Amino acid sequence: MGEYGKVKFSMRCPVCRRKITDWQTKDEDAFGDEVEFTEVNNFYSSCDSCGLWFEFDYPERKRQRKVDDYELRVSLKNMAQLDDFNSLKLTVDELIELDKKEEKC
């Protein structure tokens, strides 16, 4: 079984709106630790409710970075969610804005 580190990050799933807080990384610098997302080049999680997989990749190390500096990949765990997934056309900034609006409610 591979080693991983926990990543401090949260966002709402754009399909089912469930808050995703259990993020991990396999970046060697974070093994066994809990780190900020800005300290790693890659982190990932899946939505327990609808099964979407989210993975953030950062191509270069920088000292200061924001979540929109990362490339986001979203994929399906099962084809049954395809209709919901086809309507997903959001940028990282839009996902964060949706999350902020949910937090205010």
C-alpha cells in the first residue's frame, strides 16, 4: 500500500454539492503529514456522494500559489453519472465561488 499525506483543502462537488474535505497527496515531502495544498504539486479526492474524482496538478513549484494555478481534472467513477457530468463546465474559480456561497447559507 502506498504512502500518502493529508492535504488541507475543501470544496463543494459541482454536481451534488457535497463538501469534499478528505484530500490526499503522494508528494514525498508530505508523507504522513497534513499540509496546505500550496505545499504540494498534486492532490486528489473523490466525492463520496456522486463518485466524481478530482485531481489537482501543479506543473511547477512556486513559493506562493493559489488553487487556480493548478490544473483540475474531474472524472467519473461510474458511467451512470454521465448526464450530470456532461453539464459540468465550471472553472476552478467558479467552483470556489460556489463553495463560498454555500458557506454563507
